[in-house]
Amino acid sequence: MQPPPFRIDYVGSTLSSVEFAPDGLGLREKTRTYKIFNTPEQLYAAIRSHDSGLLATEERVRSKIEGLTGYRAEDVGSFGLLLNLPGSDLDLAIGVLPDDQKRVLELLHREGMRFKGERPTSATTTRKVFELDFENLQVDIGVLPRDDFDLLVSSLKRCVAEMTDQERVEHVWRKWNLKQEGRREEYAQLKLEPYARFCPSFIWTPIL
């Protein structure tokens, strides 16, 4: 069953909104006349109102990955940190033992997942990232060495526990405004701030 369209208001000086409707390629923006959010809290509350649906979708894709690879995926993206914007993809990761990595990579490839690239994680390790469309939502899957995976997951759990509600609200508000203004480089840098703060030993490179 397809998820319902996700509608949320723009911030700014014009009366407009954006509707995220599934079109087979992911959630795509469609402009609609609506109202304006007056505060960061209103924007954040509207985004959080869709958590239950996203959680259900995430659990289904995690089950799919575990059934395929034997590894339980963890959310390492903005949704897991409660920092997502409407239309954000899901970012999951699995921690794979060294002698099992070849098998897992071949399974993901055979399943039709697209290889997006290999990215540095530390001075000596990398992570391989795949992409799939799942129930009209883009999902990135990172394949990490087990030690890197454990460190990342524990660091992001600390982020969820220690970041205050007000910090989250302000971070999402800043991201939303940068995105609407088309300030791609600043937006990409801002997305990584919580990761650099709570997992500073990793290499975090903005992706434009």
C-alpha cells in the first residue's frame, strides 16, 4: 500500500505550500496554495506528525534487508535523529564482518540495488552505499565494517539522547530555510553538523 501524500507549508512571505506525492520515483514536490508556518515549532510539529507512517515503512525495509543479508539495519540518517525534512530519504546502514562483505555486496547488487559509490569513513576505512526505491521512498543503505558501524550507531544514539528538543527544532528550521532558498552548499554542510558533533572521528564530506 502506498503512503499518503505528505503536505507541509513553506516558510517565507508567500502563501504557498509543498505536497510530497508518490509518483513511482520517490516523493516529488507539487506546489499548492495553503498557509504559512509562523514559527519553527509549527514546522517541526507538522513533520513529526508523520513519524508513525515513516517508522512503519522503515521497519518493512529493515526486515527486507535483514532477510536478504542476515544483518539488521539501523537508521543512521536524519529521520533516526528526528532531524528530517519532508521528503527526506531514509538512510540505513549495516555492519558487515570482513570475510562476509563480498557476499553481502553481491546480494545487494543482484537484488537490483544501485551502487552509489564508496565513501571514506575514517583514515583507513570506507563505506559502500547502495540505493533502492521502496514503497515510493528512496532508501540509501551503507555497508560498513562492523567496528565502524558499532561506533556510528552508538554515537547517533547519544545524539538522540543529548540533543535538546529546542536544538532539533532550530536545526530543522535552518535546514528548511536553506533548502527553500537554494543554498545547497550551506544546506549540505548544516546537515552534517550533528554527525560531526557526536561522531567526530568519522570523515564527513558534504554531498551536493
